[in-house]
Amino acid sequence: MKQAFALLVFLHVVLLDGAQGSGWSMTVPTEVTGVVGKPLILPCSFTHPYKNYNGNITVIWKTDRYDGPVIFKCTDYNETDGCRISVNNGNKYKLDGNPRHNNLSLRILHLGENDTNTYFCRVELTTDSHSKYESKTGTQILIPGINPETAWSMKIPPEVTGVIGRSLVLPCSFTHPYRHYNSSITVMWKVETFEGPVIFKCTDHGGSGDCKTTINHGDHYKLIGNPRHNDLSLLITNLTINDSNIFFCRVELTAKPNANYQSANGIRVHVTEMPRIISVTVGSDNHAGYKAVCVAEGIPLPAVTWLDPNHHICSSASRIIHKHQIIQEMHSLAENGKYMCVAENKHGKDTANVFFFGFQPLGNSSYIFLILCSALGIKLLLFVILVGVLIYFRRDDPSETAPQSSSCRKRQESTYENVREQSPQ
């Protein structure tokens, strides 16, 4: 009679962490069907490899996903008072099975519309660190009269890809079982894990049409969906490499008790970058003569090639790879002219040019002789320029080239002084 309201659609056995020969197994139905307001039993039975086991047995039930939040927990200490409850979310659950008889079945006392979820059964023994077992596929609750399209659900892509510096949309849509819900809706986005930090949060209080933001980490996000239209999509602006993460979408209907839903697996964001050439230079080569160096970056790492002045691909390039950068060197430049560096990945291409005009390769002694001659030539040139400047200024000096003008100048200065002396009269 107590299972009158629990219609088992079909069953299958879930064998988990160990092999079948290990003695561990767990049997749960994939689906059960219940009626709103009535009790519902979630069956769960298990086996373990320990004969005549008398130690503690801990029973745990979770929702949403395999490592989701715990809604019920109790421990059977092999005493007369049964399984001692330590967690009972909303006081709406009761252990229906007997762990000593390998039965962990859970009773939901009054089934609600928002109980359409997936439930996971777990058992822990106190024998050693490996004495635990859990259903990884879970049991889905179905409620007749509630259209599955309008029950709790959430649609997200498993992954999206964006380019550094651009914007990226994280799509998220949901359904809920309340046909005419007009109260507040809270939108949350988390990163890293299901219980990870909140990076965006806003609440639509209804009527205004705006979702008032209370958390926006780094002012980096914007809600572009309309929660009233079941759209929670988030825009990431100016994408950076730090946005390579897993994002979880969550909605809360604050006017209803326990009316919340969250994406179980999250959206994995892959960040890419178009190729960008940071620098192209020409310098001396340890091997011989000169070399051209091109530094580029991109995600994924771009392929870099050098083209000579005749637009032929140079095969004498060597590569040194760093995390997101590549250094491409072309040794022993032989021709004068324009050399082109090309960096390319699946997102685009970038090019940069450098011009080279060099000497023909010489021996080390010839280089030293050339440097000494150049230094002496520069010094001689500077000496000639200095002598020329001195001769020029001596030629224009009135004290040496025009003595008569000097005496004339003295008389003029004297007259000027006399005039200045007479000016007060």
C-alpha cells in the first residue's frame, strides 16, 4: 500500500566504482511517477562485499546531479533508535528502507510540483576509505498532469568558443511548472564548480522589465536574455584568457519555496586568439652573418613562416615555443630586400615586414679591420669639420680682419655714450 503512488516505469542496475566481482552493486529505477500532494517512494537497494557487517551505515540522498546538494542524510549506528537524521531539507523526507537489510529507499512525504528532479542514492560504510557507493545515473521524478515542456528544465550548450577581445554569449533557457508566475525572478551565474563563486546576479522584480544587478564581477558581464521569457543568456564583454572556465546558469523563483534550478554540467568556455605579430627584427647571427626574428602569439599557437624578397618560403627557420607565443628565427640572411613574417591559425592571419641591407659575409679579421678603418675615418672627418669651423669664425672676427672698422666702432660707441649722458638734460 505504501508504494501505491510510486509507479516504476522501468528499472536498471547501475554498477559503479568496482567490477561486478567486487561485491558492490546498486539498483535504482531510472524514473518514478507520482501525484502532487501524495507521498512518493524512491527505491534504492545495494550489496556490499563485507559479510556479517555490524559497523555504521550512512545513507545520503542528493539532487540535481551526481555531486549535487545533499537533501537527506542519516546514520545507522546499529542501535535500537534506527537511522539518526542529520540532514532533512524542508523536513519533507523520511527513510523508508532499512540499511541493515540493504535497503536505502527514501519517502517524499508530500510531493510538490518543484520536486520534478533527479535524485541520487549513496551509502557509506566505516570499514575503510573505499567503502562507499553511489548511483551515478539517478532517478528522475515525473508528475502526471504537468507537461514536461513546462516542468523544470534548462537548456545550455556543453561548450562555446570565443576570441580574445571580442564579446561572447552564454546561452541559457529554462522552463518551470508555474503557469502564471509574475513575482520576482533571480538570475545567477557561477564559475568553476556547481557550488562555485557567483560572478553575476540580478533580480527581476516584475513590472519594470529590468533585472537589477547586484553582483557583476569586474563589470565584465551583461544579461541579454529576458527572464520573463525564460531566457537567462549572459554576455561576456572583452573576452580574456582568464575566461577559460566552466559557467553554471541558475534561476530562482523567490515567491515559491525551494523553486530554483541550476544547470548541472555547466558551459565550458574555450578562449581563442587571432594571430598577432608582436615584433620583427634583424640582428647578428651566432652562426654567420645576420638573422631575422619574428615573435608572434595566438590561441591556438599560430604557424609562423618567413618569406624572402622573392616571396619564397624560407626553410632555414628554427622555432622556440613558449606558452602562447612562438619565436621564429631565420638564419644567414643572404639577399638584400624585404622579408615578410606570416603568422596564421584557424582564426586568421597577421603579417609584418622587415628590410635588410647588409654586407657580404667576411672573415673575422676583415670585420675587425673594417671597424677600425670606420672609426679612424669618422675621427678624421670630425677633425676636418672642427678645423673648418674655427677658420670660418676667425675670418669673420672684426678684431683681426678689419682694424679700421674697429676704431670706427669705438667712436660710435663713444658717441652713443655721450648721447646717453646728455639725455637727462
